[in-house]
Amino acid sequence: MTDDTAVLTVRDLSVVFDTRRGSLPAIDAVSFSLKRGEVLGIVGESGAGKSLTGNALIGLLQSPGRISGGEIRLGDRRIDALSPAAQRQLRGKRIGAIFQDPLTSLDPLMTVGDQLVETIRTHLPLAAAGARARALNLLAEVGIADPASRFLQYPHQFSGGMRQRIVIALAIAAEPEVIVADEPTTALDVTVQAQILALLRRLSRDRGTAIMLVTHDMGVIAEIADRVAVMYAGRIVEIGPVAEVLHAARHPYTAGLMGLIPSLAKRAGCRRSRAACPGRGSGRGGAAFTRAAGRRNRGVLPKCPTRRRPPPASSPATCIPGAPPRPRCLEDPDIPSTQERPSHETAAQTPDPGGRPGRSRVLGRCEHAAIRRVAGHLVDGPARRARRLHAEPALAESWEVISATEWKFNLRQGVTFHNGNPFTADDVIFSYHRAGDPGSPFAGLLEPIEEVVKVDDHTVIFKVRRPYALLLNDFAGWYIMDKEFQESIGAEKPLDLSSNAGGAMQTQANGTGPFRLVERQPDVRTVLAANPDWWDERKHNLDEIVYTPITNNATRVAALLSGEVDFIRDAPPQDLERIESTQGMKVMRGPHLRTIFFGMDQQSPTLEGSGVDGNPLANPLVRKAISMAIDVEGIQRTIMRGNSNPVATQLAPQMPFYDASLDVRFPFDPEGAKALLAEAGYPDGFTLPMDCPAGAFINDEQICQATVGMLARIGITGQLNMHPPVQYDTGLPAGEYAFYMLGWAGLPTIDPYNIFSATVHSPSGELGAWNPKGYSNPEVDALIIKIGEETDVAKRQEMISEVVRIQRDEVGKIMLHQQFLTWGMAEKVNAIVPGDQYTRFWYYTMN
């Protein structure tokens, strides 16, 4: 999956070669960034500096070459200045490489299995059995048939395409964040080349791996890359989205380079010169590209005028001429001024050497707030989420609304922190101010609170800035800290999750929760032990939980099946059957709160590209016809393999205020849908532009492709465009898509207001941000505002049901399903699978 986090940042990178005639510049102030899950293509003529840039990134510059300026950052760590030993530790684990010739990349004297196992055990905390299982899984993942027997063979026993697949398996063995792929398909025939490219694209999409793809083949770039950087004479002269650069080049060199692509349509009278980079001379890194220099150095420039569509003014492609006559491109605008690297911690567990009953060996996949998942077992809030996700009393045993803007909380007495300090109102007030710090992840959560007033040691009044119905929902995700302890260790400021540094939670913690912190090594190991003095009734029988970060799906599955761990969150769909067929293992399923649906542009007067007048999507009859044409049960049965729950409304059954009487879908009825289209004035159908993400949701690409086929049965011709999630998440709220897929869970508040305010309310300020040009009803908008203010449960239920009913009847969205959560575990683990995906181990037991 793709996000906006820059995992690799290159700023003003310069490389020189020291010779007897002086230092010869080879790379000149190159700047770009790579996001998680993104493929960046680097193109240019031979000698432009593409491979040299890649070698600099992975620390493989050969003497007399050296980095002479700039910096390279992998996440928040600068890596260009590391020692050779430190760079060797980095290669393979955090940054991988795929080279042009796979045979020279493999040891001919070792079996491919031994090479994979050696790489895995060097970089991952796996024993021999787990490493072997991981290696077999990798071979299968890259398309090696019969991996068990091929595991024992040598490189010379494989074809060139198979060897390249093995090199890719080695590159991803330790789940690196970045892969530098240097001409990985040049030596392969076109059929195998297509397979390798599809494999790289899938790895990027499914694993979130950032790939820098060095190539001279513009067809490869057009097929696989999200962005492209054009290099000339050691410089990046243009960088931007592939479509913008290929079809609306801003730099004359790029335009000329595009002109060298063979075409069956010959343009009479047009000739283009050969492509050649300028030579390197003493003291200069090759002439900067100008039209004059291009002619002198046989640069790629048209020798007759060509007509080219000018790029739009808002084009994100970056190439702006500087002072003539030497145009110079600006640095990649995607490089942020400050790097923020989220914590992608995964919870894992090492084997229990003592085999002690009740000891939980746990491994799970966590997200950006991984440390908060751990923290939820150490500290409590005024309220918490129960098994069924409703808010229930925790450190506050009761509460009451005493006015429209005042809530009174009665705190639980006799509660102590792990160090024995008593819990009082002073801790609540301290925690409120601490959480309000600008660097705190809770600052926005507590924004509605204006003041906290202490009545006595166990009574506080929260004054809110405006009538606010979600205070308890917010409190279920806010933790109370020990004022005395935090001040004694100098941790008055909260943990900065963006850098995973600072705060007491980094290496020590003192809460009131069901578990105590025993050991904390960030990104390495976290150990929790049961708190015998917990204030609540103990429902679990776990003595200890050990988390070890393992981000790779295949590694997590291998660790589970080899017995090194007892539990994993988010088991990959492709591995579910294998887990369930393994003796002593099971998969627990449960629907996620997130519902998947299609949104539509219902406000534009015309639907561009539809081939008909007006906007068919503005007509409720058309929207209903589309809904009746989509076989959601068929999608559940075939594409989702049963791992989904068809829904008719945006409120999942686990969501508070869910009304089952409204969760009734329109029937799947293609013939009835055709009749509705005819009634709406479209008996011959129309063309529907469709945009979907590739990798944002489970099987999203297959679902959208299937939908195209279903709509064709009623005369609607779908024109499907797939987008990388990072691009999709920008284009969708900007209103660029007419018919699009979206998923929403209502987290973290777990309340309908979150869903309604973001995806149902008419776009207005912060409201309706994910409903661009979409469903709009003034009555519904007014109800949504009241739902956010009303604290009376019965009145809220009535208004929420009314919003659901109106929007369902008017087909504001085309509803599909809830995705299922799939957690793998040993049969001896008794777990719950809540819809918000949080592991609450105080409810778990082990046989």
C-alpha cells in the first residue's frame, strides 16, 4: 500500500571521480524522494548517471568514485556518511538491490535455498526452521514452481528469468523499505520481462516497498512507474508523474528523448538526431542542456517544429527554466522540509523456553500508532472500549451531563499505578495538559475540551467549548498518566510518535493497566507482564507478552507456522488456506468496521466522456440501477472468497447506533436495472468513467474490474482507471473522479458522526472532505450537525437512523461490503476479533 511518507530522500547528491587530472564530476546536485509503495523510474541515455546514482544510494561506489556533496536519508537516518561496515548492515535489511545480470548476483557454489536462508538469518530474528519456511514462501511468491525441490538446486540449473526471480526474492527477503532495481529486465525476452515487471509492481503495491527503477526503456516506465525522473549529464532535468512527463514534457531534452521512441506513424519531413550525453572534461560535469549545447553535443532535439499540447498550469511535473541559456530543473517538490518517519512496529514474540502455561507468544502487524497499541495494555483512560466496542467505565466509574457544556466524572477510588502511587484527580488534570501539547497525538482528540476543574480527589468536571456528543468516544482512546512519576523522570512532554523518540513510553511506563512494562527496546523487542494489582477483574490467563517487530507478511506467516509465535494479526489472504490446513493452527475472522462503497459525482451538470447529455449520476433512478446491476454476493463468493459481509448502509453492524431494519439491499436484478435506466431516459446506457485504487483495499482492483463487466450487462460501458493509492488519495478529495471506490471505518471515534461528517455531508469547510461533488441533501446536512451535538441516546438514534434511511433510499452511495479481519493463531489461543482491529489481550486466554 502507498502513502505520503518519504522513505528515501536524496538532496543535492554529487559524485566525483578523483583522477590525476583532478576531480571529474559525474553526478551533479541530484535531488528526489521516494514514497512508500511508489515506483520512481530513472531514465536517460547511457552515461547519464542513472546506475551511478543507484550505486551511491546502496553504498557500492567503487574507488576512485566518491560522494562529494549532498545527503541521502533513509527514513530519518542519514546513510551516505555511514562507515562501510554500517552500510553493509543496512544493505539487504533496509535497502535492497536488483542488478541487470542475475547470474553474477548469485553464488554459483551455493544452492539458491542456502543463499536465501543465509540472507534471512543475517537480517531477521528467525531460527533455521523459520528461515527455511520463509525462503520457501519467497520462492513461491516470486513465481518459482515447486519451491521445495528448487530450493536444493544451484543457479546454473535455472533459466535467466528464473534466476532474476531468485534475485528479487533475495532483495525482498528482509523486507527492505527501498529497492534499487538497475535494468532488471534488459537481459530477458519480452515475455519474461513482462512477468518480472508485473512482479515488481505487485511487490510495490502489496508490500509498500519503494522502488527506484533504472532503465533506458520508456515502455517499461510507462507500464510500471508512478513518477519518472529524466537524467542528462549527471543531472535530473525533469521529474514528475509519468503521464505529465511523457505527454507534456517541459524540458527540451525530455521532449527530444520522447521523439526517439519508435512509432509506426512516420512524420513526413521530421528527423531527430542521435542521443548522446556530453563527454566529461576536467573541471566540468558535461555541458548543461541548452538548445545550442544540444546541437553541439548531439543532444536529442527535433530538427523540425513539432506541435505538443502544453501542460496544464497546475501540472506537478517539475522542470522550470532558470536564467538562460542554461535551463535547470528545481529539486523534487515531494521532498518535505522535515522528515517524519512513522513507527511501523509489529508486535511479535519469541518462543517460550519454559513452556509455562498461560504465557502468550504474540506477533501482530501494527500501524502508525503501534506503540499506542502496546500502551493500551499499560495505561487506562476514563473510559474504554468493551468487547463489543461500546464505551464503558474505566478509571471513571460513572459520569453525567450537568449542562450542555459540562460533564461531571466520578473517578474510581482505590486504584494504584504500577509503582504503587495512588490515582487521583491531579493525574487526570496533568494528563489533560500533557496530551494537549502540540507534539501529542491526542492534541486534536481533546480539542473540544476548554478546561478541567478539580472538585475533589476523585471528582472532575470537563468543560467543553460547545455541545459535543463524542466526549466518551474520545476518552476511550486517551490515557491517564501518573503525574508524580512523569515529572520524576522528566517526561512532562508526550512521546513524539513521528520520530518514535522521547517520552516515558519509549523505554519505561507507569500506568494502571492490565499489564506492566518489563522491557522496551524500540524497533527490537517489547515485553509486558501481567499486573497482579489491576483494578479490574482479570479475565485473561497470560503471564507475559513479548513483541518483536517483523513487518514482512511472509516472515510473519513463517514464524507462526514454525511455532516461533502463537498469534499474528492481519494474516495475508493468500496464506489463509495454508494456515488453516496446518495442524495446530487456525484463522479467526471478523468483519472490520470499514465499509467499502462506490461514491459518485452527482453535482456536475454534465458527466464528461459519458456520450450523453447531462449527468446521469444525478438521477436517483440511475444510481439505483447501478446498485441493482452489481452482484455483491457474487463478489463475496468469488473475489473475496467468503471474507466479506455485504451491507446496504455505511454503518457496520458492530457500529453503535446500527439499525438492522435499514440494512436491506436492493436486489441483484440486471433486467430490473435496465428498466430503471430506460425510465430515467438512458435506454441505450452511457459511458461511465471509473477510478479505483490498486492496493488500498482488499482485492480492490479485481472488484472494480468485475464491476465493469456487471455494468456492461445493463448497457453501461465502464472506462476503468486504476491508480496507486498515494495518487488516488490526492485525486479523490480533489474531485477528479466521477465514480470511485472508497472505504470508511469511523475510527477512532467509532461513531456514525465520523462517517457522516466526512463522506455524507455536503462539502463545506472541513465537512464532506471525502464527498467531493457527491451526495447532497440539506435535510441530511442539518441532521448531521445535530448528531454531533446531541447527548441523549434515544434522540441520537432517531436522527442517525433517519440519515441512513434518507441516504439509502436516495442511493447516495453504492454499497458493497465490509472487509473481514483475518487473524492467524495457534489453536490453543482463545481470542476476540473486534471490528476496530485492536488487540485487547486482557480478554485473551491460552489453553
